Amino acid sequence: LAELFLWPALVAYGEAAVAYAGNALHPGLAGRLATWGVRLGWLAQTALLAVQAGRSDGFPWSSWAGSLNLFVWLVVSAYLIWGCRTRYRLLGLAVMPLAAGLLLVARLGGGTRAVEHPGYSTLFLVLHVGLVLAAFAGFTLAAGLAALYLWQARRLKRHRAGRLLGRTPSLATLESLTARTIAVALPALTAGIVAGFVRQGTSGARLDALEAMTLATWVVYAAFVLLRYELGWRGRRAIYLALAGFAFVVVVRLALPVTHFA
Amino acid sequence: MTLLLVGLSHRVAPVELRERVALPGPQAGELAHRFAGDRREAACLSTCNRTELYTVAEDADEAERDAVEALCLAAGFGAEELRPVLYRMRDEAAALHLCRVAAGLDSMVPGEGEILGQVRAAYEAGTTGPVLDRLFHQALHAGKKVRAETAISESPASVSSAAAALAGQVFGDLSGCRVLLIGAGKISELTARSLAARGAAISFVANRSLDRAKQLARPLGAEPLALDRIDEELGRADVVLSSTSAPGFVLDRERVEGVLARRKGRPLFLIDVAVPRDLDPAIDGLEGCYLYDIDDLETVVAESLASRRREVTQAEAIVAAEAERFRAWQSSLEVVPAIASLRARAEEIRVAELSRARGLSDRERQAAESITARVLDKLLHLPTVRLKEAAAGADGAVYAEAVRHLFGLGDDAGSGRHPRQ
């Protein structure tokens, strides 16, 4: 049954990614098709997660691939908040290919199957995985907004703003949304790390490379919030810092998962 | 009843003619009122680009002659002078034309927004009845729909609005943005007003002479500033708008670079509408500074107009659909009196036959009333639908005549269409 929902979700995300590319060239119908692709894909993936949760007697997304599946759903959920607005369709160009690609990786890693006995499951694990993934989804969206900021700034610098004038979000809006998304995601990451350490304390395990990198990620985003809100940083340097934080997220999410999930 | 339009516009008449025929607001309404009298509907749309008289009359030829005469009289022309540039349209063509006008498709700048308000004003000042009511509502709806469903009116069409739109791309809505105005010319004043219309505050006006700065600052609600003190404001301003007649740069790269540290990365949008230029082009290379000169702005306007023209095809389709709705409604008017007469005749027969029935109890009479009414409704439903369908095509009048003949219906007494002012 899980497969029954997986493929529609994958196809819809893929269609949205292609349609967003088409919308960038010829705005209009392609943009609307993309938006519906996101909505239908999200519904199918929600059904997939519901089936996984219904079949499992524990936390079904505690494996690396499973957590990737949940992560994709969180990213698309966060994207849906703005993504359906015409002005933010360009953000879909960054988010939807990523969502389709990562969902495929999750499928190849076995993270989209319905597993009856996922191995282990405690309240702290659920909190840890859920909160960290929600935070990472927020950071991913913030990175998409930051990339859109750089693209917009480049167009303005090169005096090529005329064609899409009024159809894309302003620099100030993009920067403010990036900062707000990070400001919301950072407490979730903090709580997720604390929950992880509590669980680790009970099991007696030692700090691994992924945990160290997650702490470094936290430091970068905490610095961003401090500099942006306390010291008044604005513009490209704040945006570069947000993207630096996302580089850590990519490493944590994709490059160092083996030791931690083992 | 025929819908008729007589008028002229920028497409057929030079400004020397248009300015003489143009009627200020109340005069257009008065012309419509005089022209309508008590037997026609009329509305007059008069702007700097067009003067058009819309009317609904029984005798279209007579109304056309009267309309030409009324426009000539209003303009102080002889009929022979004006007649060659006047266009005349009837029914579908006139309806489509008004829908296009309301959508801005017949304007000099496609999609311009002012015309929609002017069409509404013409309607409100007119002496309208059911046909013009319907026509103007349909046209206003078409105008709004085109603006909502296409991007035809989104992009700026002038240098001043392009500058304001670009500032919007940097700062979003401009409320809370501080504008520093250096010097003042016509374009910079218009640009300042465009920025203010989007919520920006003109905080300072700088000029070589402080007295002149005071003079310029007053109407804009700004503070005057001497030209050598602009560095203080540069650290706080969001937009710098320059238009002096200075032969060299008023602001160079080093001067702007000196205040960047204080801005903490906050963007600075600079608009240079002066020729020769006031702002060193090297400023554009500084982090967070976006400099647009007059050529850049004109390029934006040209691109924007091209993008408006690309939207025209979609807008034309919307307008055609709305005009078609009006046409279908207008055609249905031909059969409405026949349908009304047919139903009235049937009801008359039903009531007469029921009154002949004797010896029925109240309950039986109620049942008979209900049954006969239902039979009548069912019997007349299909002919009514078919008549309306025929009216939407070209056969409405033929079908209406056939119904009158078959059921022995007399001439319909008017359709209750009386103009209102």
C-alpha cells in the first residue's frame, strides 16, 4: 500500500519540478500545473506517511532513509506555506527537484516501506528526530529563499529587472523571510539536540562526527540570529551566513549519516 | 432597439481635434442627458484620448445623425469637419469596443489603469437604461478581469513609475523608506511622487542653495539640506534620487563607500535622472548599491511595454468572451416579450378554466391549482429554453414571431425598458 502512494508522490513532485522550470521560461499555465503538482504530491506523501505510521508499532522514520522521507515531507509542507503564491514560484525551482530527488533516494534506501518493527523507539528519539528534521526542513527552505535573494540581487545589479518586474519578491521580503524561517527553525534544532543528548545519556553512547557537525550547524545559525537581530546585519553578508549554515545541513543530512544511524 | 456608438479617439484623430471635442466630467454627463431625452439611453465617455457617445435607440439611423450633430455642436465644429474622423459602431461591434476600452486595450499604453475609472464615471453620469446598464457592467467586469488575470497592468509604463517599481523590488512596500532627493527637475519630482505614492517618505531635499532646497522641500513635506551635508543622510537613506544640472558627479564612489560601514549591509537604491549624470557609475560596483540612470530606466520601460504587449492576446480573449456574453443577453431581449406573453396567455387560460370548475371543496381546488400550475410549467419549460437558445443564435426574431403567430399573441406592449438618469 505504501508503494501505491509513493509513486504518485514522486511523479507529482517530478512534474512540479519540470513545470517550475517551464514556468521560469513562460510564466502562466506551467506555474499553475506546478502548484497542483506540489499539492497532489504532498497529499500522496502524507498518505504514505500515514500508512507507514499505521503499520508500525514504533517510530517508522528512525532509519537514515526513513528520516529522509520525513524530511522531504517537512520541506514540502514548509514550502506550501508560500510556494503556492505566484511570486514565490521561482523558489519551487530550487525546492521541488530537491524534494523529488531526495524522495527517490529515500525509496532506494528503503525509507518508504511500511516496517512493522522499526527496531527501537522512545519518546526522546521521536522528539529528537522530529525536531531536528523540522529544523533542517526550515533551514532548507531558508537556503532556497537565500538563493532566490542572490538571484534577485544579481538581476538588479545587472539591470535586468525589467522582464519580471513586480512578479518576484523584493530583496527585503526575501531577506526577512530567510531570517524569520531560521529564527523559527533554530529553537526546534536546539530542542532536538537536547532531546538527542538526553537519549544518548541514557544509552551511554559517545559524541559522534554527525553530532559534532550538528552542533557546528547550531553555532552558525545562532550566530546568524544574533548578528541579524541584535547587531543589525542586513543584505548579502547575512544571506551568505545563512547559506554557510545550510552547507553544514547538507553535510549532516547527506554526508555523515552512517555512524549516527548505525 | 439598437446599441450605437459614435466617437473619435487617438487612433483616428490628432490631438488638435481631440482637445476640442474633449468634454470635462459634468459636460459629458450633460451631453448624454440632452441627447437621451426621454426616448433613448445615452452615456458619453470623454478622456484626453477619446470622446465617445454610446446610445440605445429605436431608430439607429436617426440616432446616428443626431449623435454626430451633438458631438459637432459640443466641439464647435461643422459636421463636415468632424465626420471623416468619427467612427460609428453598432451592437456587437460597439459592445466589443467598450469592453476593449475598459480593459485598456485601446489605450496608448496597453493596460493603463485610469481608463477603468473613466468608464465608470461615464456610466454614472449617463442616462442609462437596461441595455447600457448591462453593457457598462459587462465592460467594467471585463476591465477588472483583464487586470486580475493577466499581467498587462503590472509593469510600469513611465520612467518615474519604473524607478518606483525598481525600488519596490529592493525594499518591498516602500513604507518606512527614506528618500534623499538631490536637486529637482520635472522627472525627479514625478519620481519622488511615485515613490511617495508607494509609501516612501521624502526625508531630505538637498540643493546647492539652501534657499532653493527649502523651496523644493516644502511641497514634498521634506527637510532642506545643503549639498555638502548629504553624507550624514546617506548613511540613513534607502533611496537616493538625483537630478541636478551640475556638470560633473555630485556623488562619487569614494563618498558612498565611506558611509557603507554605517549601513551594515542595508541596500541603497540610487536613481540618477540627470543628464549629464550626477552619480558616479562606479557606485553600482559597491556592495549593496543599485544604481540606475535614465537609460537604464528607459530600458526597463521598453521591456515593460513589450511585456504588456505580450499579454494583449490573452486580454483580447477575455474581452471577446465578455462581449459575447453581452451579445447573447442582448439577443435574448428579442424573445423575452414573446416568452412573457406566452406565459401570461397560458396563465390566463388556466385561471379562467379553474374558475369554471364548480362544486370543488377548498382542498380539491388547491390540488387542482397546484397540478395545473405544474403542468403549465413543464409544458412551457422546453419552449422557453429553446426560444432563448434560438435568440443566442441568429433565429431569435423568427422563433419569437412563430410563437406569436401559433398562439395568437398580440403585439407585445413594450418591454418595460425606460431610461434612467
